[in-house]
Amino acid sequence: MNQQNRLLDGIRIIDLSRILAGPYCTMMLGDLGADVIKIERPGQGDDTRTWGPPYTKSGQSAYFLSTNRNKRSMTLNLKSEKGLAILKELIRQGDVLIENFRAGTMAGWGLDEAALQQLRPDLIYATITGFGYEGPYRDKVGYDFMIQAMGGVMSVTGPPDREPIRAGIAMADIATGMFASSAILAALFQRERTGQGQRIDMALLDSQLALMTYVASNYLVSGELSERYGNAHPNIVPYQEFRAADGYFAFAAANDHQWRKFCTAVDQPDWATDERFATNPARVKNREQVVAMLREMFITQPIAHWMALCDEIGVPVAPINNIAQTLADPQIRARQMQIEVEDERNGRIPLLTSPLKIPTAPTDVRLPPPYLGQHTDDILQEMLGYSPNQIVALREEGVV
């Protein structure tokens, strides 16, 4: 691809983040063409490098691979004076600095917001923490599981007769990464117009609450708490999983028009006119009876039958896939969501690619997820003008 077509070509990200939320954010920016310099602890690196199995044959964890494409890795000991001095030099040449240390960690190193502004007045400085830089929980550690618990999502996830259940992915982390990337892009746009930097304070708990959207709105409007409905929807019936003769599938007649079309197609016109079922508010009120009727009907035919029928009349329906089935789906393949990239130690490694489809400036995978410190020498020479002998000395001193 022509570099000029990459939307963030020329933007440099100094990435001090690790684990998931921060790396997911910077990966999205890297996909758009930014030069992401991932700074890691010498000898250890991002914690997720060891989160496995599974690993590639060269020992890279699948977890690490999932959020670190399009980055260069540099090792740097930030507990040493020389390491901090090098970091300052990098910041002077960076457009964005992102970190997810505990609140105040950077200030403890003499790199609070004011100091960073002195290094580069138009710097965009983004932090990701569990609870943000304000409030009584500022200094608490916030892991995704705890944030899902505190942020309300577990109270509405899972069957009503079971314990509360977290989402099967680290939803709070990933959402915070996405929100952070949006904030950084907005800040970059504003800087183009005004030349001003920005301070961005992202919190996992804020992001998780933001994802509650209509559940939170339901409570704010009614004062009533949402129940747990399993896969069902609190405001729409029918909208959940059902069992066919050969397995489960997802079905949603999300409005009255779709409901009437479905009732006609399955030769149940009375369901569409019965006052108990004719409108969505009535179906929500009579949820148990509607679901029971559908369960009795759906079990009589295989999934393929119901898929064909619903597709023909335009009523939403879907198989409940595992990840292997999802990756094999022709739609996923058509959208080129899985690719293989060249890797110097593994040959080729499979990765997901960016969901950002921008035909006029497509994303691409320029760099496979890096090995620890793979680009340290290149960055020191290219950006800071260090000689090979100077780099050897830094390595002997444990600075890089």
C-alpha cells in the first residue's frame, strides 16, 4: 500500500501500555498507519507474552498476538535514570503518549502533565486506569472481571436462576481501548486545527457503564431494575435463542411487522391478531406464553429449515457458532477478517485483522506482533541517533 493512503501516516505513538485495553487501543491506531513504539520491560515485557498456552512454535502467546500487530517493540528500564532520560527524548518526538499504570505513577517519575507539556507542548497524553484520576477509587486496581461486576453488566447477564455471569470476553478492557482510540483521534483532529495538545483520562468503569446504554436508561426512566433474561431481551419479544431439532439458533422478530410476516409464514395468523401477542408491548407482557409457543414449534424442524424460512421472509435469524464456525463463514471470508502474516521465526502466523473497512485508505498489517525488544536498536539509532557502541553500553548497564 502507498504510505500516503494510510490515514495516520506520520503519527507516532509512544505506547507504555500493557495487557489489553491500552494495547487494543494502540493496535487500532497502528492499523490506521501510526508508528506505534511499544516500550516494554527488559527481560520480561508485556505480561501477556506469557499468558498461555497456546503459544506459537517460537513461544509467542496467542493472547499477545491478538492485540499487538503493527507495532515496534523497544525494551527500556524506566526505573533507571538513563531509561527515563531516553523516554523523555522519545516523548519529544512522539505525537501521542499512552499508558495504563496506576494513577500517579508517571508523576512519581517526574513526568506529570505539566512536565510532559514542557517536553512537547502539543502532546496528546492518554491514561487508562480502572477508575480514572478522580474519585475515591482512584488508587484501586481495576481488573476487567471486577469492573464488569461493579459496572452493572453482570447483574443482567446469565439466566435468572443462575449466578451472575461475566461476558465471555474482557468487555470492559476492549471497550475502553476502543473509546480511548476515538478520544485520541478526536484530539489529533483538534490539534491539526489549533496546535493544542490534550489530556485524556479513560477509566474502565466509565466505559463499562457507557456500554449499559438502554439498560441504564430503562432504570433512569422507570426506577426499576432490569432482570436477568439469559439470552432474551428485556424490551423485545421474541428475541433470544431457541432449540431446533438439531441444536440452538438465535431468532429475533424485533418489530410487529417482522412478527406478522413470521406468523403468516408458519401458518399461525392468529398469533399476529391475538391481542396478547399482536404488539411488542403485549408480547413483552406475555413473554412466557410467547416463548413457550415458539419453543414447541421450533423443536420440530432442524436449524437449516428455520434459517431458510426466516431468510426468505426477512426475519433475523442466525446460527450460534463457535469461533471455528465463525472464521469459516463465507461472509467473514469475504470481509477478509483473517489473514496470515510473515514472521521471522514462525514463517507465517494467522491473525485477525482490523474491522475498520475504509476502501479509500485501507488498513493493513505492515508488522507482525513483535518479539520483545525486536526494534530497540533501530529506534535508538533512527530517532535518537545512538551509535552501535552506545547501544551496547546501554544494554550492559541494563537500561535497554
